[in-house]
Amino acid sequence: MTRQSKKPIAIATVQANQETIDHGRRKLLVGAVTGLAAAGAASLFTIRPAPAATNDEIRPFHIDVPEADLADLRRRLAATRWPEKETVADDSQGVPLAMLQDLVRYWQTDYDWRKVEARLIALPQFMTEIDGLDIHFIHVRSKHENALPMVVTHGWPGSVIEQMKIIDPLTNPTAYGGSAEDAFHLVIPSMPGYGFSGKPTTTGWNPQRIAGAWIVLMKRLGYKKFVAQGGDWGSPVSNEMAKLGAPELLGIHVNLPGVVPPEIFKAVASGGPAPDNLSADEQRAFDQLKVQFTKRRAYAQIMGTRPQTLAALTDSPAGLAAWLLDHGDGYAQPASAMQSAVLGRAVDGHSAGALTRDDVLDNITLYWLTNTAISSARLYWENKANLYLPAGVPIPAAVTAFPGESFVAPRSWAEKAYPKLIYFHQAEAGGHFAAWEQPDIFSREVRDAFRPLRKTI
């Protein structure tokens, strides 16, 4: 598979203890109070014996990818063995060859990982062990007094890179037309098996377990009251956090809500007709769900049943790019914003918004450098719950329905699925990757969503 880099890594503590690490994908400089917690880190890289860390230790984390890893990436891109051109004039067979070749050519010759690496390094990042696994997270505190702590969870095929554009608007709202009372302290973790977090070596890391880990994380950071936000996988993780009954969690905001009534889901899954007397919004959602289940779920089905079979994704960056780009059915949502960004033009009326080709490659490159194509896919295998059915969240909840989402949730469904709904709005733009595509709109939605809750604190 991928060759090991020969460049060592220094692991430093404030006590000046140093250990050398030879790892496969990246060079990490981790400052710690008492040393490195080996349990989760062992799934990320091979380490020499180091002083054991306390389980609740929070360690500063620094990213520094060896140049040898980037050179290896460019070499592999140049050596790509291409398939023949598709036999159709559209994307119905998958990512078009010409589009992928153009992206790979740019990735190999012009793309610069160091730009996003510098932006990541500028953010306060940490590592802590929870439930036996190292969890990486960004933690940015607002300068404003009484800022509301919030944990934000990404999805697949995403990472913490998705949320980078919303950090300043949410922590520093006065610079973006908001008020100091709208400020947040942000905690943005990498889910287990994603990015720089540890890779589970045993089963059980499903949304429920991740939810519990996030509550531990927020309490470990000293937050007595906090809220949660999520889209894609971040939505069920936030829903599950709400169901755990932690008194510290005041409310949640989701942008891919679990709202589909059981009779609607049954009709969609069976290919049956829509129930009678649906409203216009409900009929639109039913039609969108029907398209999703018939044409846009193949990627989830393979990851949900045979994730390890995708092993070639760890050996071919071009193959990894094609897999992450074809999220759904290509030019239609939810992949359209990424495809539009790669092509530099709106496809089928779907704008890329603020999303750029470099943004897309930043995320794909992170998957490649951390070798997380398979470990991230396993979350689909781990999940046994139906994420479409009503969430049944018992605490205050807010929902934003973005027009480019895989289906636009009707308010009538959201009110039943989230009995303590404090906010519902259909945004004017944005899709599945809303924080990435439309950071200004997304940030406004989050501010508006939690404003009613702040008044009760």
C-alpha cells in the first residue's frame, strides 16, 4: 500500500521529555503536560514507549506534514492508471473521466496543501483520550463575555475543514453584522476514524457512543452549559446527545434533521405511492426522498455493509477523489456543490457558493494524508439506527432546511420529530455542506436558532 515516511516526528512535553516517532502519514508535534496517551494514538501512528498520560489530559496538537508524504502523493497522482472514457454524455455512470483527470492534473502540479495547513496551524488544536480513543478537536474561545459554548460535528465525506469558514463569524459576530450577545465558544472535534482523531480498533463507535464522548469532552473543557450543532452525521450525533439527558446540554441545532414519518418512510422504501393529503412541502420532500433512495444511496450501502472492500482507496489518491466527489449521484445534490466548485461553474443550477476547488482538495488531501478512507467509512457499518425517522429529541431543538439538501424537511414533520422546536427556517441558499458552501448564511442561521434559548439561560 502506501510506503512509510522515513522522517521522524518529535513529541515534546512541557517537562522537556522527547520521544521520536516514525509514522506513516504525517508528522505531528504534540505538547503535553505529562506525555502522550498511547491508547488512541496507536491507531494513528507507531510510537516508541512514552510516559503514560492521565485519561483526562488535554494536549496541544500541531500539524506538520512531511514533505516526503506530499511528494509521494504527487508521484501517485502522476502514475494514475486511468479507465476508458464513460460511454454516455452525462454523469449517469459516475464522475466523468475528463473532469477527474483535470482535477488530478491540478492536484498534482498546482495545488498547495501548505496553505490550508497554515490555516489549521493558526487555530488552537488539541488531543484528549475519551473512552480509550484519542479525539482531536479545534477549540476557539470568543473574546465576548457570556459567549455560548457549542460543539459542532462534521459528517462524511467531510472533516473539520468544513467548519473553518464559520469559526470567525460565530466567535466574533460583531465583525459580521451580529451582536456580542450572539457569540459562541466553538469546539469542533474530528469524529473517531476521521482526520487526526484515533482510529477505532474495536467495534462500537456509532453515533450514540460519539454523542457520549462529546458530552465528556465539553465537560472536560469546563463547560457547565453548552449546545450542539450538526449536519450529515453531525445531525444524529447531536440528536443522540440530546437523548442522553445530560443536564449541561441546553439544546441542539441540526441541518439534516431526522423527521420522516414512519408511513412516509415505508412508502419511500417500498417504492409505493405517496399517502393522500400531503401538503406541497411534504409532497416535495416525499419526491426528493424517493429519488434519493432509488439513485443516491449506493455509496452508503457499500460503506454500510462492506467498508473494508474499499481498500483500494488507500492506495490511489485519484480513486479516493472520485469516491469522495461522487456523493450521491454526481451533479445532483448533495454532491453538486463540490462538483460545481471543481468545474468552476454552476452545474444544473447548483451553485458552489463559497466553495472552491482548493477547498475540495483540502478535504480530500486530509483524507489521503491521514489514511482515513476506510476508518471513516466504518461509521456507516457501525450505525444500526434509521436516521431518517423522527428523532424524538426531548430538549429544545432548532432546524434549518437548506434548499440544496438531499431533501428539504417540511416544518410539519420537524414539529412532530422535535416536540420542543424553538426555531425552524428554510434558508435561501446552501445545500448538504451548508457551513462550507454558505458560511455567512449558515452562521446567521445558527445565531438565530439559539437566540430564543439564550433568553432562558
